[in-house]
Amino acid sequence: MKNSLRHLSAALVLVPSLILSGCAMGTYQAHSPARPAPCTTPVSPIRSTALAIVVNTNLTYNAQDPVATRENAPALIIARLNADGQSDGNTFSLANGTQENFTMTFTVNNDGQDHFTGSVYLAGWGQGFIANLGSGQYPFNNGPDAIDALADQAYSYIHLGWHDSRPTCPQN
């Protein structure tokens, strides 16, 4: 009787230990957390470069202003980026059968009361996602002004350079 109680108490200790360790029944497997992607290399300011970009536009309203229509928005954006890049010697054109340097996706919203807000998703330069930038706290009175402000923000990354913004990555 003592031996069977000893075996039973050993089994009561051993079985839960085996289950928790994953040795019993083969159903439990410990997974280590996914390793974070490596930090991207910091990018210096871009100067004296002809840049080909892809421009995507999402206007979430029916544009009444002929300047800010879906068809005209890419030309408006290219014109603004060329004005921004002039002092740095940078020029912009739409990628047309060539490898693009950047993709910029502009989204512009109107609440129906001529209050325009938006964002621009900036990607490219061999790194994929760079930034998602908003139009700010205060709305604009028209679509073209909102688009210009978003293009200016996107250009600031080209003008100043950028680094991986994750806190675990070097910030210089």
C-alpha cells in the first residue's frame, strides 16, 4: 500500500510537470516572440537628384474645384514638389516606364462645409514605408491648399533625410 501511494503521489507531481513542460501528449509548444525587423539605415538629405514618383490620390469627395480633381491632383503634386525641390536641385516627375524612387498616396477629405483635411503615405527609397503624415489640427478652406501642405510635409523627408523612428533604432 505504501509503495502504491508513493507511486501515485509521484504521478500526481510528474504528470502536471510534464504537461506544463510540453513533454506529455505533444500538444503544447512554446513559441518565442517574433524577432523585430532590423533597423533601416538612416537616410541623408537628398540633393541634386531627378526623382521619379508614383502618386496615388484618394479624394473622398466630389471635387468641384477644377484644380483639385483626381485627374489634375498628380500634376498639382508634381508642381509643388518641383517648387519645394528647386533650392536643393531636386526635380520630380511621374514614374512612366521607369523605376520609382517614392510612392506617395494622398487622401483628402471634405466634411461638406469646405473643411479639407488629409494625409500622405510616403514610401520608397528602397526602404518601403517611411511615414504617414497628416494635414494637422486645423482644416484647409480648399483641396489644393490641403494637397500643397501634404506635399510640403512629404518633401521635408527628402530635404532633411530620415531615420527609422522605432525607439530601439539609432536616432542619428
